[in-house]
Amino acid sequence: MIAGFLARLLINAVAIYLTTRILPGIRVPDVPSALVAALVLGLVNAFIRPVVFLLTLPLNILTLGLFTLVVNALMLYLVAAVVPKLEIANFLSALVGALLIAVISTLLSHLFRV
């Protein structure tokens, strides 16, 4: 259980770090900061995102699930507000960054079978 948690944490940290290298609107200076951001993102996704998702459920149904991207971007913005070394330039960067983090994290999870 702890090994799975640590594996997911490392995968998310790598996804965040790679996203900052691909997307110029998101910056994290080093790998330890990416690890902290991944930990905070995991906590935000575990505790805050379900509440926000439930509150925005009617809008999410109306947009056929596309509003989930906006919720993910808002969660990334929240992480950037808590983690001082994670900087996001604008909402579009957060939106694309959240999408990239999800794609990279999914690919790495399937690659390493986590």
C-alpha cells in the first residue's frame, strides 16, 4: 500500500516536472518542488476535488463532462497557491497543464503498471 502510494507520488511528480518543461506557462524550479507539488495535488484531488465536482455536477452534466477540465485546472491553481515554488502564468496554462499532467501520469502509470 505504501509502495503504491510512493509510486503514484513519483509518477505525478515526474508528470508535473515534464509538464513544466513542455509548457512555458507553468514553472517549477527543481525536482523536490515537483515532489511537494505532487503530494499537495494528491491531497487536493483526494479531499477537495470531490466536493467541488459534486457542487458543479449540474454544470458538468450540461457540458457533457467537459467542465471537469475546468475543475482540474482550478485544482492545479489551488496547488500553485499552496506550493510557493509552483508558478502558473494564466488560466489557459493551468487548463493545458492539468490536461498534460493527466495524460503523462496515465501514460507513465500504464508503462510502469502502477
